[in-house]
Amino acid sequence: YLKELEELKDLDAVTLDGRKVELVGNIGEPNDVAGVLKNGGVGVGLYRTEFLYMNSEVMPSEEKQFAAYRSVLEAFPDGPVIIRTLDIGGDKKLPYLPMDEELNPFLGLRAIRLCFKEIGLFKIQLRAILRASVYGHAHIMFPMISSITEVRQAKTILLDCMKELDEEQLPYDKAVKVGVMIEIPSAAIAADIISKEVDFFSIGTNDLCQYTLAVDRMNQDVSYLYDPFNPAILRLIKQVTATSKDNFFTGMCGEMAGDPLAAILLLGLGLYEFSMSALSIPQIKKIIRSVRYEDAKKIAQAALDMETGEEIMDFVKDSMKKLN
Ligand code: PEP
Ligand code: MG
């Protein structure tokens, strides 16, 4: 079996009837790149940069960040590398950045919201990513976006950084792609509006489930309610993937993207890019290569009419058996 997965490494993630998708890895630090390459990931769909900040006693300098981003970009000369800007707040804190106690940290000053408050910190990161962008196919991704206004605000700050670099005559990729995570229900519902300002989406099902179902993603007592197959979640995903247009793609970097039971459903819903922990890549590739896109679409369509997550999960399992 391991040998079979090894043989898959250099094959495309393409269905029997020719629909090609992209399988990429989630990483937390440059060292994780090796695993993505080894398992046949063609790029990085989520670089969680907060680890760079959390594993440091002081704010990581622009140079230090530049070196980290550059090394990841250089590992993928042909593939995309999606660098997510800082997602601190919620349960993640930084020793060198005092933050007020909050009654609802996951609804509070988290991710892009914190970056708007700490613009100096945000600009250092954006400058570092921009400077690294000349070494590969950099994509900048903003987390916890709830509306188009925040996208515009973030892009204005990005533009400021570009102007600074221009003045300093430091090179960057002027066509760098800009995208957002879709992980707040309002962003999924208004995906068509938000898409006007960006080059790509990446659906963060971990938070999308948490916020849509009102279930703390860490709380064991309510974990039975945490279900990515819940019809409400599938419908939101559908709404996001329906926002397709030229020169634009929709991916997913939440855990669901690496779930073998979800693969056909997501394929059928029109997802283009699947980003997951490296070890899941071969298994998902195997599934993609074993189905017809036309069948996956029918399965997804039927699932969208079902009433419960359980029913959907059983139906998917059944359908997978029949396909084999
Ligand atoms: C998500 O919310 O699905 C996601 C990928 O981001 P994180 O798990 O880092 O919050
Ligand atoms: Mg998230």
C-alpha cells in the first residue's frame, strides 16, 4: 500500500474524466516543506505564519521573516505558496504583545482585526512577504475576513507597503496574488461580493464550522455538534465555490480538505484546490484519480438535498463503495 502511495507522488490529481485539481500542503514552518514535497504536494495552500511569531521571544524582524518566506517559496519553483498573514488572538497569544483579556476571544481582536490595530506589526510582515515574492509564486492571504470592507482596508495597507518598497528600490512581484480565508459565515454568504476584490478564496472549515454551528472547536462537551457534513456547512461551501470566474480559484485549507470521506463531495461541489497536512495528500490523490467528475457532481448535488450530516456521510460512504 505504501509503495502504491509512493508511485502516486508524481502523478497529477486528475479525475478519470479529466478534471484536474490541485493538492497542496498546510505548513507551520519552513521545515514542514520536506513532507509536502515527499508526499507529492505541488505547493503550499496554507502557511500558518503565527508559529514564526509564537516560537520567538521578540517580534520577528522583517529580515527573519523574509528569510523564512523565501526558503518556502524557493522550495516550490512551479507551485503556489499561500502565505497567511498573522492569525493571533482567539486562543493564541504572543509573549511580547500585551493584549487585553476578552470575554469572547474568538469573537474579539483576532487575526486581521488585530493586524489593523497593530499596523506596524502588520506592515513588517507584508513587507517581508512582498520582498520574498520574487523568489516564487507568492500568494498573500488574509485570515478572519468578514466583509469586503476589511479586504479593501488590508489591500490599502498592502499598497502602502508596495509604495515603500518602490521608494527603497526593493524588488517584489507586482502581480502577487491576494486572497482571503472564508471562515466566517458572513464571508461565505457574501462570497460573490468579496470575490470582486481578490484572486482566490480558501475555505477554512475549522473556523467556518465553529462560527456557523456556534460550537467551540476545542470544547469536547459540544464536539458532537461539530460537523463539517452538516447541510448548512455544505450549502455554504457550495455558495463559495459557485463564485467562480476567470483567473480566480477556490480552495480549502481546513481539516475537511484532507478528509477522505469529504473528497468526492468537495470535488463535486467544484473545489479546485485542496490544502491539507502532507500525510493526507497521497490518499486524497488516490480518491480523486479513481472517480469521474461527472459522478462527483451528481453525488454532491444529491447530498445538498439531504437533511442531516449523518445521512450525508452514510450516502457518501455508500456511493464510494458503489464506485469501487
Ligand atoms: C480554518 O479555520 O479552517 C483554518 C484552516 O485556520 P486555522 O485552523 O489556523 O484557524
Ligand atoms: Mg481559521
